[in-house]
Amino acid sequence: MIRTVSTAPYQDQKPGTSGLRKKVPVFQQENYAENFIQSIFDSLEGYEGKTLVIGGDGRFYNREVIQIALKMAAANGFGKVMVGRGGILSTPAASHIIRKYGAFGGIVLSASHNPGGPTEDFGIKYNIGNGGPAPEKITDAIYTRSKIIDTYKIVEAPDLNLDAIGSSRLGEMTVEIIDPVKDYADLMESLFDFGAIRALIGSGFRVVIDSMSAVTGPYAVDILERRLGAPAGSVRNAEPLPDFGHHHPDPNLVHAKALYDDVMSPDGPDFGAASDGDGDRNMVVGKGMFVTPSDSLAVIAANATCAPGYSQGIAGIARSMPTSAAADRVAEKLGIGMYETPTGWKFFGNLLDAGKATVCGEESFGTGSSHVREKDGLWAVLFWLNIIAARKQSVKEIIEAHWAEFGRNFYSRHDYEEVDTAAANALMDSLRAKLPSLPGKSHGALTIESADDFAYHDPIDGSVSRNQGIRILFRGGSRVVFRLSGTGTSGATLRVYVERYEPDASRHGTETQAALADLIAVAEEIAEIRSRTGRDAPTVIT
């Protein structure tokens, strides 16, 4: 029976760069999740009788919200819902399922790299029919609806068994529980030379992947251990846990330090990788070399034809504005398009759909391609293994050869997490007010060439996205970028990106923070970070 339930709106359901993210107790408020899900459905047209995909990263409250979403999808007229067994679907796998089976769209339950648990983070994101995150016109409509919603529709029925593959009925709707791994793993096998990677691993090349007790565990075990022949246990923390084992599932040098230290040790593995909560981010480490996400994008683009799925070359490269310009130099040499977008994977969708770009990346440990419409952690890891197998070089040798050919973009991101929101906004407002007066000013040997607040003009649909980050560009190609992250749930995260281009190979061995020291000092001086935030140092440096 379909029931229409009266409700009162919440005023805080504005989606960020990747959906609505709040603490679990917020989502547990009366009708909070129901309101947002109904607001999604109310903002869409033409889905009656169509297929919806639902899945998540297994974090706390995942199963409960899936049951709610299933019953509401049935009440709102969807014909079928496909759900990953156990409620599990990595974000890239969900994108692939939507695309492969021609679904109308999908609901992805995740807060990505944010912690999970009864008092930690949860999130709901809507993906459209191309498999990518909903564009701003849809998320804006969802937010507008959420502020005035007064009823939602739900089917009264017992909860479904999410752990048994097969089909069942929920009212007039079919619910199909699917293997969350197989379709995705098959896609990876079609893109990469599994035979060459299998031979590499068989030769004694040691690979470890830390799944951080998050969603990629089952995917990595199937692909790395079963299909590629790595020894059992090569995938660490492989079981997805609701609280990610009390760990922070963010694959960076702080939260995946144990993996980094292991690979860097004399007897450690030759190659290490980690993925985040929902499987869309990656960290790559080789013996003696941590690969920055910006360099990873550039190396993958430069070596794309090593992989069978990209043997014909790539149409173009897209990167988020804060990502280093390393990939720009690859695009220039290849004679292909280079696109600079705001942060947020949704901005790549139009370029991918139009065939303008094939490979995309963000400095926040996200890389992907036209195979899906989300960033894809395991895809990036497999691409690196394919390149290593094809070039017969170590990660360190590949990176150093790339720098020698293209020059090195020294690059670092300084995160100031959980800053008082008012203080963070005041800092950005002050910076914006200074922009007209900055060009021409000198700070030691550095002279500011230009300064602006980045605005993106989408070349496909003509839409404009403003206030996407403050850029200060110096003569010679160095730059500093300031922006507030839209992925946190507590306070504000101020991100400061610092970059210097160095064409001289004799200087490529300089330690990164030393190479950027003068720019870091100028960023602090211009933005008044210490006085405005009360912070003497970043929370995380990557």
C-alpha cells in the first residue's frame, strides 16, 4: 500500500559538490532522509516505469536508508531498482551499472573519504542517466524543493533481504539484488592488459592495496588476487566495515601512512595503492616515489596507449582548476584538447559525453576516464600496473623520465580542516576584495602577474559557474590557489594549493616543501591565514 506522509521541510539540505553530506544523527532526524529522497524524485521527470540503481559504500546507516529509498522508489513509480548485494556498490561501479543497463539514474549513499560510524558522516547523492553526478541545475532544484516539501510517498512493506542475489517484488516494482563486483571487474579486464599485469606479478613484483576497510575491498580481492594472481592478503583491510575500522578512509600520506612506510622500507612491496570510502579516490606509491595525483594524471595521459582500451589514443584531457598544470604539457605535446574546470567531477560529464576529453583528474586523489562518469580509484591503480608492465620500469623511473621530458610541476596542497566557518568565509571575502590591487606587487623574487576568482564557462552547454577558487598567478608560471572545500560536514576546510614549474632537470630532486617555501610564505602573508583562522600550520599537507 502506498502511503502519503505529511512532513515539515528542513532548511539545510543544500547538496555540496557530491551530494548532501551530514553527520549520521542529522540524517536520523524524523523524515530527514525521506524529505531529501522525495525532493530528488520531485525534481525529476519521466522516470515512471524506469530503472533506478541504488548502492553505497557500506558505512553506518547505509542499509537503513537503502530500505527507505527502495520503498519510496516503489511508491513514486519506478519500475525496477537494481541494488548491490549487501547494499554495496562503489561509486564508479554504480556509474558503470547505470550506464551498462540504461538506468534512468541512481542514488549513491556515501560520504566518500569522510569517516563513518554512529556519530560520523553519511551522504546521499543522485547520479543522472549518463552515470555521472547530477549537474547544478538538478541539485539546485532538489534544494529548492527540499525547503518547501510537505509530503513524501512510501510503500508500507517489510524490509527486503539485501544479501541474496535475485529478484523480488515491492508493490508494483521489481527489486533486483545484483553482484556488486562482476560487471565492474569485467569492465576493467576489457580496458587493461591483464595478461601483462599477471606476468608482472608472477615475476615477483610485489603489489599491495589498502582498501581501508571500505568499499573497494571486494573489488580489489576479485581483480588483484583472483584475476591477476597476486598472493592472498595482497589486499589489506579488505572487508568493508560500517565505521571503516575506526580509520579515516582517505588515501593520502596521513591516513595511509602505514602503507607508504611499508613500500618505502627496504624489504617492502614494489608498489602500493589505497582507495577511499566509496572507491573513487586513489593513492599510488612506488619504491622511493610517492606519485602526486597531478603527476599521476599526466603520466596516465602520456602513456595511455599502453592500455588496450586506449590504444587509439585519447581525445583530450580535463583537470580541475586547482590541479597542477603537469597534464597541460602532455596535452600540448600530443596536440589534443586541454580543459580546466571547477572542482567537482560533475563538471567533466559534458566534456566526456561530447567526446572532448578521455582522461580526467583532480588533485584530491581522483582520476578517471570516459569508461564511467565518476573518478575511479581501482581504474587508476590498474592503469599504473599496466604502464609498469608495458614500460618495464619502476614507478620512480617512470616519474623521473616524465619530469625529464616535460619538466616538473612542484605541487602541494595545505588543508586547514574544521576552521570556523565564519572565519573561513571572512578570509575568502578579504582575498576577493584584494584581487584588483594584487597584480604588479612583488614579494621577494616573486611578482604577481594576475589574480582572479575562477569562473568556468562550459564549452558544451554554455553554463557559467562562478566563485570557484581564488587564483594568484606569478610571473614564470608559479601560482597559489585558495578555495573552501564542499566535502566536509564540520566547519570549513580551507585548501591552499601551491605550484611552481621547474624545467631544469638538475633541480627536480629538490624536496617539494623546500621548492615551494617562498610561495607558501606569500600565501600566508596575502591571506592572513594565521591571524584569521588561529592556525599555525595546516592539518594535512599532501
